[in-house]
Amino acid sequence: MPESAHRYFIINKPSNVVSQFISSHDVNLLDKIDYKFPVGIHAIGRLDKQSEGLLILTTNKKVTKLLFQGPIPHKRVYLVQVRNIMTDSSLDKLRNGVEIRVKGDQKYTTSKCEVNIIKDPEKISKLATPIASYIPITWLTITLTEGKFHQVRKMMSSIGHRCKRLIRISIEDLLMDDLDPGGVHEFNEVDFFEKLKILDWRNH
């Protein structure tokens, strides 16, 4: 099989970094990461500035459409820290769909999703460092197949919990594993698409 003309990476995006390589604003960009990326690299499924974790970088412009606009939805898992102790009632609301604002005054009810309270978050991600026990918090994992703008943060806000940490830990079988913040891992093309469960990528 000939070598692919495209390259595929994941990084562990640190907090306070914008998911871009170029900006007209004075912000921390991905070009600060200590790695020699190829020309034409860009982020897929961006994380907001304060969010952390798994971010796809590639030179293949077709990945966004294949991953987020195809007929089969793809799962993304987030580890979330919110203020205060979350009740079973609030968990049920998240699982069954909550109303959020998406653009202007437009409202949207989120799809049903999987949400679980996590007692030992550091076992899932080493980014989830313990904090002072006197601060009431809840750690959750939430699995989505949709991605409205700031969706996870808006979902938590809708039930009265402020999102303090948001860490994406996986997209399908593409896992962040033990990458340190700013760490980079490159995949070959076949392995990359297999882990994302995109089976017809050769036809695009």
C-alpha cells in the first residue's frame, strides 16, 4: 500500500490554549507545542480555550466531514468536573436531554446521552488531579454523539452546575491514554480511521 500523502495526530491540548495555529488575537496557539508539525495541519473538532484533552490534528481536510457530518454518529467521551454535589434527579435530566441556547435566542434540546458519576477521576485521566476536599465538586463522564457550541458547559449550566474542568478523553476508540499536556502521538492512516470507526474513508 502506498504511503499516505496525509498525516494524522492527536495531542493532549492544555488549558488556556486555542485550537488554532494562526490567530489575529494575542492568545496561546497550538504552534507553542514543541513538535514539528507538517505544513497544512489543522484541528478537527476543536476544544474551547479552557477545555483540555484529546484534539485531532491532520492535513486531511476531509476528516471533519467524515467524522461529524456522516450518517453514523461518533461517540466522544468527556471527563467533567462541576461545582457542588450532583443529585440523581440532575443526572436523569442530563441523560434524557436538557434545553440549551445554541445561537442567539435559539433553543435546542440535547439528545439522550450517557452520564455517570466518577469517584476516582485520576484513574481515568492523570489530568484529573485531586483538589482540596472542602470544595464541593462532582466528577462525571458524559458521552455525546453531537457537538453544539460549548454544549457540555451549557448542559451543566442548565441544571445549575458550573463546569470547572472539561477534559475530552476519547473519540470512539481514539484514546488520549497517558499523553502529558502538550504531548503528541502520530497515527498511520489505516489505524487512525479504524479507531474512529470510519470504514469508507478510502471512497472520499
